[in-house]
Amino acid sequence: MTAELTLPSPADALASLNPALRAELQGLIGDGVSANTLRGYEGVYARFDEWCQSEGQQSLPATAAAIGGYLAFLTLRTDITIKPGTLRHVVHVLSARQKAHGYGPLPSDTLMMANKAIKGHALRIGALAKDKAYPLVPDAIREACFGLHAAAQRGEISEFVWLRAGLMLTLAYSVAARESEVCGWRIGDIRVMDSGLDVYFWKSKTDREMQGVHRPVPCGHSVLTDPVTRLTEYLAYLESAGFDVTSPEALRAPLLRSVTNQGEPRRIVTLPAKVRGGDGTVREVMKTYGGLTVRGVDDIYRNACRIGGIAQWAEVSGHSPRSGFATTNAFALVPKAIWTRHGRWSVNSPVAEDYVQAVELVMNNPLNLKAVGL
């Protein structure tokens, strides 16, 4: 468990709890943290500590030299381009770890130095403008699905690879799903109804209280891009391959599976694993394997668009179906209050407003007028 996600130190008010209750509370906190968050924080810790050791710098509490030197080291990497957002995330994680260990957050002068360095890096690489995912609008999703189906018929990809990608593209667009929401879907979260599908989000970025929300999805206009057909055929394939998809235990299992080298679905298994915390301690947790990761969602969307012949496939990310949903609704002049609620954007979300403004700039561009345009 990472340091800032654990209980406070023993010197706090919780020290009066007996060990059994304290251990149970720690377990509840651990269960409430996503595996992706744990992996991300642990990775930041490990890489920073390794660099500090190699450079003779103090990592905890982190000095200004350690923070500044590490940021400079990251910007000098030649194998990948480090984005400013990545640098900000590193500083945030290291500051939180330091505070959790009782040293307080990073000093204001250290944070000011870090922020100026990050801004300088952004100016150097011309990255002040935010990168936006290529929007997968309905026409693009149709092209991708047609291409995937044809590739499966020719034997270029397995039937399961097509069925999984087709389900993910159509369903993610229909409910404007985030990558994390796609990874979190369980078999029992999506039910076939007379009118289409009922999609249940038991956890979501904007549902902090985890009350859960339902979103209806009507039937599609084409068999290949109909979410109901995609789900039905996907579950039928799992069942034909010997997977249980109906028992109470199966309904709580991940809906989407990773694939074997033969293109077949992997079985979901839960095994003990050791996790190193920010303070160096190691604890054993139970991890589930066989489902999808956020990076896996990105790769599946991108590969599906490549197979489908979409020219901009390399610009596709796990956010593309959600971006496509917002873009399509904005162009269709659907009231913002309707599509933002369906897509679970927070009230007055600046992200949603960005989509509206971008579409308005296109639709109301003065160059569209014959007297003005070229």
C-alpha cells in the first residue's frame, strides 16, 4: 500500500484502536484503492528512489536538489517525450508521500521551482496546448467494426478479438465510458432489456459516494454496431469456450478479458501478490489477473481502428469513444444538459464546455460564409 493511501501514523488519534480493528480498517482502505492507482504510485516511488540512490541524493524527505535534479533527468530522456502533465504528477505523488511520512508537504520554494521548470519544459516542446484524443464518431466506429468483422472472416484475427473490440467500441461510445469504467465493467453490470441495454456504473470518476448510476442504451441501427448484438454474441462466445457467465460469482467477474497468444479469452484468476509501499514495507494483497488494464483499452481501440482502415488510428486513445460521443452530440445541437448527464460529466464541467466551444467555432466560422471564405 502506498504511503499516502495508508492510515495515518501510529501517533495520531487512531492509535487507541486495538490492532484487529486497525488492521481491518487498513484492509478496507486497501480494497477501496484501484490496482491501477497502486501500480502508478509504486512506480513513481521506485524510479525516484533508484535515481536518488544513483546520484547520492536524499529521497525522503526529498530535498530541492533531489526534486529539481530528477525533473531535469526526466526531461533529458531521449527514448520518450515526457509530457508536462507527467512531471506535475511526479511532483504531486512525491509531495503526498512526504506528507504521509510526517515531514509535511514539499516546501513552497521547492514547489515554485518545480512549477517553473515544468512550464519551461512545456514551452520548449510546445506542449502548452492540451493533447486531445481523436474522436471516434459513429461513422468511424462503423468503419472499425466492419473492418474487424472482415478481418475475422479472413482469419487475420480471432473471432474473440473481433467480438471483444466490437463490444468495447459500441458500448463505450453509447454510454461515453471512460477507460477506467470500461476496465471496471462486470458481467452483471450490463443487462439486456426489451428496449436495449441497461448499463450500471457501480463506480465512476464523478460518483465519489459510489451510489451507482444506470444508463439506458437503445438498440443500434446495424447488426455489426448494435450494442445488444455485440454483448449477446460476446457472452455466447465466452459460454461456448467453457466460461461461466450466469452464476452469481460469474456476474461479479470482469466482463472484458485479455487474450492468449492464440487469440482466446483468458480465465480470471485471483492470486496473492506482494506490494511494496512508499516506506519500503511489503504487504501481501490479492490481485485479479485476466482482465483489462487502461493501457490495454488504449491498445485495443487503436488496433481496431488500424484494422478498420481509419487514417488517424495512431491518434486514437482510450478516451476516443467518449470524445466522439461529446463531439457528435455537440454538432447535432443536443442540449448540453442532456448529453453531459448521460455521459456522467460533472455539472459545469470545463471539459464538456470545451467540446461545445470547439464545435461552435467550426459551425459559426465566418469563413463558412461565401462572401468571406476562400
